[in-house]
Amino acid sequence: MTGQITEEEFLKLRHDSELRLQTFYDHWPASKDYLSKEEFVRQGFYCVGQGDRVRCTYCRGNLSDWEPSDDILLEHKKHFSKCPFIASPYKYPEFRDFSSRLESFSDWPTQFSQKKEDLAQAGMFYLGKGDQTKCFWCGGILADWEPGDEPVSEHRKWFKHCQWLEVIKSEPFFVKALEREKARKEKAKTNTCKVPVQETYSPEELAKQIGFSPEVINKAAKKCGAAFDVETLVKAILDLGEMKTEEVVQVKSEKDLDMKCLNKSAESFDPSCKICFDANFNTVFLPCGHLLCCEDCAKTIRTCPMCRSTVDSAKKVFLQ
């Protein structure tokens, strides 16, 4: 590859350091061997094939007329200070090539919908544990992948300052990934039910799903008057002083949370959040109706740890 090359050829050089190194073996002037070919490659350069001209695949900058006293990094920084490599060099050089990142996913669990190629293109390599991945450039770790998650979009969401994203932002796969993510969000927005989920359940039904016994629910309901919501009902149940809950079989969530069973007796009833165990639980998952964590923890949960059903929404309840 010399002189003018196509965009496709250029992108191949960006993602393959061995290919960049080969351009130096093929075209680099012997009179300039005082400069390290490997260092050029490390910084993203390939030999253009026109004298000692090199081009950076990260910022597309060209440099030439090299002197024995020149420092490659200093010259790179001097002329192209905004190059992503200059702004923040990658942290894991062994995974700088697409092929090495892709190879790391040889044992990627098949139950995850994310494709190995998409993850590798987004800069991620597999850590070999669960679904944990790490960016070779910024070192950011992404895990807990959900169906429909786009690697590029998740990378941007959690590590928006990663310089690899700056490098690949104009590449076709990057643009297509963002288009898919946008389409998915628009479809989800269109399919969202406009009627609040909580309006489809009576306070008594929600209280029963939470685990309160029918006897206690009926007794508390009589004290609430003609019209009341689930918050009022739960408060009335607690005020009775004889609250009982159905025993819950211990279930292990995908985050290996140790879910403590609710006790039947009011004396041993533990109102603490079953996720952090610091705050009291005050949030009901819908539509399943389970009440077991605080408002802050509820924001991070997509699947109810107790029954494993999908959480469509969460409703805060006020308890005393």
C-alpha cells in the first residue's frame, strides 16, 4: 500500500498493527533506520511509500523530513496535538488490533446477544469472566449486557471521553450502530403503554403480590375508607401491628445477591433493603408487585430478584 489508498485500505491499516509494520519493511528508506519502525507503529503510523512520509491512522496527520535528532512522539505531539493517541494513549497494546480483541472472545457465553465482532470493533476485549469486557484504550469495563444493548452505544454512555470513540466515530460500523440504537429507542417509545401500569392493579391486589396475607389486607382496607391507594393500604397494614407476610423461598439473582426471606412474625420483620441492607425498602416493582429494596437500588434493577420477572416500572411507597 503506497501513495493514495482507498478508505477501506486505510481502515485496515488502522486496525492491524502488523500490516502497518509491513509498510515500513517494504518502503521505509534504509537511510532513516535510526528511527524505530515499531515506535511509529505504536503511535498509529504507517509508511506512505513516498520517501520518509508517514501517516497516522488515528488522526490522519502526515509527517516527513525526519532528522536523526527527531523524537517521534514529540513531533507527533507538536504537529497534531489533538490526535487521540497524543490526548490519551491506549492502555493495553496487546489488544490494539481488532484480530487480537476478537480472539479474546473465543469463550464468549452464547446466551448473550452481543456479537463478538461488534464488541471487538467497539474496542472491547473479553476478560474471560461472566460477560465482563474491557476497552483496550481507556480501560473501562462493561458488563451486565442486556438484549438489544449496542456495544458502541454502551461504550459512549459510560466512557464518553474514551479516545477510541474519537478514532472510530466516522467508521461505517460506528454510524450503523448508532442508527440501530436510535431505531430501537424510537420503537420502544412507540410501544410504551400510555396508561400507567399501577392503574391496572387494585391496592388490594398489589398488597397481596407484595406478600401480605388476605386477612390483614381486608382488615386494613376497612380502616382506609372508600377510596385509597397502595401507599395508604400498606401504611394501614403496618399500623395494625399484626402484619404477616407470606414466606418467600430464597432466590439467587443474576448479581448473586443474597436475598433474605421475610419472616412471618411482626417482631422479627426486617424492613431493610434486600440489596444494600442500609436503607429501608420503599419501592414496589411492577407488574410483579414485590417490595424488597430502596428507591436508589430499584433504579439499577431490570429484573425482579425475587421472581425473575421483567420490571416495567417501579413505584415508591411511603411507610412509617
